Amino acid sequence: MNILTALSVLVLISVPAMDSELPEFQYNGSGLALIAPFNSGIIAVPWGYGSALYLERENTARHVPWSWDESRCCSAPSSHGDSAAMCINSNGSDYILLFSPDSIIEIYGPFAEGGRPVFDSLGNLWFMADGYLHRNGISTGIELESHTVSVDPSGNRVTFCDSNDRICILNTTDGESSVLASGYRFYSPVFVTCEGIPVIISPTLEGEIVKVSPADGSCTSLAEGSMPFWWKARDAILFSVTSDNGHMITSSEIWIVSLNGVSRQITFSPGIHEIHPVAIDGTIYAIEALNGSLVVVRDR
């Protein structure tokens, strides 16, 4: 089966459990493009980015309750506790959707342009919309030239990339921002917390994963790879190391690296191309790049 044929078929997801008593995720539908932990399950975005699903062990996958037939695309999801959020586009306008697995909690918008929403540790929802930083759906009055932001656990600092691919940091109390790091071409920086200390992790267009100090902007290259996922329980980063032929991924393996730069390859599966790793309840999952199926990653 070639890749074009694979893209057109339905994929059965049946994840083998790491523990024989752990129920399986099961989903009979189109291939997946993105996954993120949500409660003890997974929020998943299928190919086409036109819907979102909640996958729960031993239960039928269900759509996030939104009129997806009116929606053209959506952002990567974020979650905090029992709530998740994403930016969707419907009829030419962007909306920020705050939802639980069973219901819509709040809809913010319409906006001419919205960005991916994120949560701080207190559950406050932050997002960019129409050029301004918003908190819980209300504009802070702070104007930024960024589309996507990340906040530290307190919500007092925001990190983002400017148009020159530099990491910037913003103080939300006074609205002052400055360039923090410019040694790489950064994108999608995120705040993580290791042993109570906030750290910024960012992939780069040079193909590296870099640790950035929010205090002084010092940078440490941790590994070569992409698609980093912060595994809080291990204080480490899961990431993919991929190869491609200019049209599609031809190989991909999952690695893990500590903030000290100690890395280790986890998967050794030339016939499976694992991307977008996430960790849920101690088990690592990833997407098989060729058909969009959900696979379990066995940590060796």
C-alpha cells in the first residue's frame, strides 16, 4: 500500500497495553495528526484538522461537542485538569473553545485571528487574539507580534517568538517585554517546571532542542530532534528523530533527553515511524506517521 492509499483508508487503533490490566484505547476512524494527554485519556486531532476527539480507555471515541461540519481547521489542543482548549476556525472567524470531554464550557470570539490557547498552573487560560494577549477571554491590553504564547506556572511571565525567530519574554504585570535569546531560529517555546524551577524548552529550525534560562537567556542545546514533549514525571523530554525524502517521513524513532543533556534512544523500529510522543500514566504513546495510527512505545 502506498502513502496515498494509506491516507484514504480508515485506521483501527488498538494500543497494546504495557500492563496486562491496563485497558486499551480503541478508535475506528481516520488517521491522527496530533495527540495530547487529557485527564487519563487522549485528545486527538485527525488528519485534516477539522475535528477533535476524546479517546478514553474501554469507551467509544467521541467528538468534542462542536458543529465540526462548519469548522475548517483547529490548533493543537492544550489541557489542564478536567478542561481543555483549542482554537478553531469556523466560517472565516477564529474562536477559542474551552471544553470538557462531555460539554462546551465557554466559547470566546469571534476573532479575526486567534492563537493556540495555553493554561497556567492555576488553570487560567491564555491566548493571543487580534494581536492582543488574552486571559480567560478578556484582553489584557498587551499587544504582541506573536501568534502563540506559553506562560510560566504563575502566569506572571509569557514567552513567545518574534518575527525574527528570537525568544522573547513578557512580564504580564507591567506589560514590558524583551528579547531573551537569539542564538538559534526558535519556534514554539514552552515553559516547563523542573524541581520547582521554570525553564524554557524550544525546538529550532536548525533541528535542535534547546534549553533556555528565563533568568539570563543562556542556551544549552540538549539534542538533535523535533516534536518535544515535556514528561513531567521523569523531568525529561520525549522527542522524535526523523528523516524524510522531501515529501514524507521515511524513518523516525523516539528518544528521551534530560535537562542535563543525557539522551537515550527508546524505539528501534525501522518499520514504524513514530512521531509526536506523549506520556500518559507512565506509558508513552506516539503517532505512526504513515497511517496516523496510535502506537504504544515500549521504553527499553
